[in-house]
Amino acid sequence: METPMIYELRRPKNNVTGKKYPALFIMHGIGSNEHNMLSLVDGLEEHFYIFSVRGHLSQGPGFAYFTIQGYGKPHREVFDDGMDKLTNFITYASEKYPLDLNKLYLLGFSQGAIVSMTLALTLGNKIKGVVSLSGYIPIFVKEEYNINPDKNLAVFISHGEFDQVLPFEWGKENADYFTKLGISVTFNKYPEGHTVSEKNLHDFQTWLLNDVQR
């Protein structure tokens, strides 16, 4: 199967033949690329196969997974296509690499958080956990997508209290939405804007390492 997307791979230095590893798929923000997210996961490659996935659309100096028609409103057809491509990439990686299919995680910032939460809501028991950093769930996803998260899904959501790009209230709405679905949610707020602080990084890495051992 040919790879449907461009990606950077990090994996344990001492790969054990025959062992299956947890996987972490990371998605960047709009106008960024697959390299910019890797600093957020330094050290985790000793515990996960890490796939940093480039958006398939050119956007300014970087890339995107979808385009927007207005504030908080993705172009639906472009968004759907991006979801299909990311779903196909997860399938591709699951077939090509020695992954523990019971321990697939998603991590995204901004636009990457949007697609990560959407995938977690729609891929059922394929996804064990998601880390959403400063994102939102599009209304049409909630109203029109087939929402079927695994009952054992775990979610870490963080948002800056002074986020000037995506309002802090949207982060709280994400947490409330997952909670109403009966999903375990950790929601953290930080005194920052549309960024990821050292405390936020430490918190979500700790959460990931704890959850993967469940």
C-alpha cells in the first residue's frame, strides 16, 4: 500500500523484533509542517512509534489538512477529504509497521487538534487516546458525522485562557462534549495564548505515558 501522506517517523532506538509498539500520530497547525511538532514529543520515541503527518494542502509557508470559509467553519468537502486521507494513513501505518493496534494515540495542535478529535470521535475502537491542544470540534461533525468513539477512549484537552485565535470557551466546550458522551476527559487550562507552554507539554506527556500503561 502506497503511503497516502508525507510523514516523519521516530521510533525506539533499540527495536525489539516481534514486539508491537504503541503509536502516536501527531498533526500540526495550519501553515506549519511535520517537523515543527516533533519538539513536543522529544523522548516519547522510546515508548511510541511517532508519525508526524504533513497536511496534504499547501498553506502559506507550510501545509494544512483543510481550508476554512470563515471563523471556526471549515470547508466541508475539503474537511471530509482530509479526514479520509488521515484515516487511510492510519490504516497504512498500522499495516506497514509493528504497531499495537490497541494503543493508537492522536495528538494535534490547533488545526491538528481539530482533526485529531474528529478522528477519535469517528474511528471507534481504533483510537485509544487523543491529546487536543487548542482546538475545536466543527458543528457539522457533531451533527452529521457518525459519532462512535470507543467507550474506553481517554482524552486530554488543553487550552490557553488568553487564546487570541480560538477562544478558550471552545476548549471547555470540547471537554463538555466528550464528557456527555461518557468519555474520560482531562481538561487543563493555562495562562497563555495560542501556544503550548512547558507546563502544558509536561502535563500531556505525563498523561500519555500514564494512559499507555492502562
